[in-house]
Amino acid sequence: MVLSQQEGNGLIYNFKISSVGPGWSSGSDLVHYPSGMDLAMKLHYLKVVYLFNSEAAQGLTIMRIKEAMFKWLHHYYIACGRFRRSDSGRPFMKYNDCGARLFEAKCEKTIDEWIEMKDWSLHWTRIIILSFSLNAASEFINSWGTVMAGLPLKFEKLNPMPQKPINPSTIEKELLSAKRVDPVGDHWITANNCKMDTFSFCITTTQLSNIQRKIWGPNFDQASIFESLCAIIWQCIAKVREGSETKIVTLCKNDLSKSGHGTLGNYQIISNVVAQFPIVDTDLKQLAALLVDRAVNERNEIEEAVERDNGVTDFFVYGANLTFVDLEEVDLYELTLKGHKPKFVYYTIEGVGNEGAVLVLPWIQGGRKDGGGQGRLVTIIFPENQMLELKSELKEKGVLLEVESDVEEE
């Protein structure tokens, strides 16, 4: 199948789609029942791109990629499943080995030219978050590089993360970190009341130090970068929405104690933070400390709410409140091809609600960890009609450089 050249705004063209699946049968009648947290996330999609220099692709053919995927998907057969509904209406996944879609395309721009465009929203690679946390998605992709290198995976064969049965409480609590939506049926797309825009920018190590010093004072070594950035961005957004500022935010972090075991599962910690004071006028140190000390984990309550309706009711999390997603500890730059790590890695989320979301990722220029030279890549998904004013506030706070040359190495 070939897609039209208009796809990707003409920058990416000559699309071809094929399928690749496990090299061996996964067995008959193999199914997976998603957890309540999986189903709470089903309207969100993870969009991913890894950019490599040409040296990493020397001698790399489509056939070689597919051969590695036969082995890779034998371990990760969950990626080849298809969703079905039980008699009760609850979604489940049946592993039928039909395969995953493989896209091929051409682009006339070099990697450096593409990075300079800073329009990473054009990238097409997409992974459904259902049954994936962001960290699990990274492990999933990194393991493909392991197979490409001819090395064995650390586990014999993937098993989906075991799901503990949930017995919902008879007392239904009001959720702050997730919201119900009108039934979407089998069309798993969130309906927004406004058009959303996506904007990404890099923050250098020098900028990070200046921001930390501004918030915490000279002794900022132990201060959290993530919460510091969240505090200053939260205040900028409150300024844009002055008169209707957001006093409830959601924090999404990976439970790293449950990752790295060869299992796929949505083991995110979903917390809410409620401010009892005006955000615009609050000292940034107080705001950052609130995010560190007053986050309330609501994961169990979300799962209970989903299970109470047997997984039939539709929810969304990202953008239900202003949502901050912590990807700082995710090994985004560990994917290796022929000994080369990515020059640039980009993650974003589709299906974000009107309140918006902010992703904070590691940014390592050229894929190198060179003695503390790790900055941050921030991706903001926000209503289009408010984005220009938000950029202005970020520049005034020193988060966004006036001259955006920060993708280049310092």
C-alpha cells in the first residue's frame, strides 16, 4: 500500500505499509485482559520518534529490520494482538499473530535539517498506551535494538504484567485525576472542545541551573528539576488563564520499581495536587514544594472506578486536569543501532484533553552523556488559541530562549 505524497505535509513521502509478526506462533486462544488503569488510558496514544545519524543505518535493509522483528515480536507478541469485546462489553486483547504495521517512507531533509525545523509534531510513529506505561514503551523499543545487535533478550518470553483483581469499594470517591467522557464506542478518540497545538523546546544545562537557582536559591543541588519546571510552567499557564487559573494539576510518574523485568504494563503513578492559593501570585519555591510534598496518589481510585463499571465506561487522564508527565528517568537514549545511540528522541501524547499536558524528557545532544551535559526537552500540548500567549510567558520567565538556538550543542 502506498500513501499519497500529501501525507506528512510533503516532507515525508512515498509511504509504504506492510505487516510483520512473530516468527513463531504464540499459541491458540491466548488473550490478555487489560487492567482498570489500562482501560482508563485507552483514549491516549503515544507518539514516538528516534533520529539516528547515517552511520547507524549503513548496510541496514528493510529485510534485515523485518528479520529482527520476527524474533522481537515473538517475545513481545502483545504488540500483535487485536482488541475485542467480551459479552459484557469489556475490551480484551486476543493474540492472533496478525502482526504489527511497518511503515517505510522517504525524506529529502538531513537529520540536522529536521532537528532545526523543531516541528517534531510531523512524526508519524504511534503506539497505543493501553497496557504500556511510558517507561515500558521505551523498554519495548530498546529491546528491538538488542535483537538487531544479535544479542539475547534478558527474559525468555514476554508475559503481560499480571493483573491483580480489584474489588471496588462500595463508596465511590470523586476522581480528580481522571474524568468520564461520553461513550466513544469502538472509536477510541477523545473529543476536544477546542483545537489542540503541540510545541516542543529544549532547555540547556545552563538554563536549568538558572531556573533552579531562581526558585531554590544558591543551594539547589538536591532540588527536583521536574517539579521546578512544572512550577514555573504552571505559573505561566495560570497567567495565560488569569481569572480561571488551574488550581488542580495531575502528576504522572513511572513506578520504576516495577520496570525492567521484561513485562509490559501500565505502572504509572497518577497523583493530583490541589493548591489553595492563587497560582500567579505564589512564590515559585512554595509552588514547587507543593508539587513535591502534597501529591496524592489516586491510581487505586481510578482503577476502582473503571472496575465498578466492568471496564465499559470511558475515561481519560491526560488533560483532564493540567497534566505534567515525568519522563526524566526513562532510558530514551538506550536504543542502539550498530553501536550508535540516537541523536535525538521525541515523545508526545495524542488524545490530550482541553486542560493540556506537559512532558519533560531527557535531552542528550548527539546521544552522548557527557558529564552532566543532559538538558531537558519539554513538549507542551495546549489549546491552540492560548499557545502564542503561553510562549510569551515562557520567554519572560527565561524557560524559552528568545532566540531558539538551544537545539545546538552548547
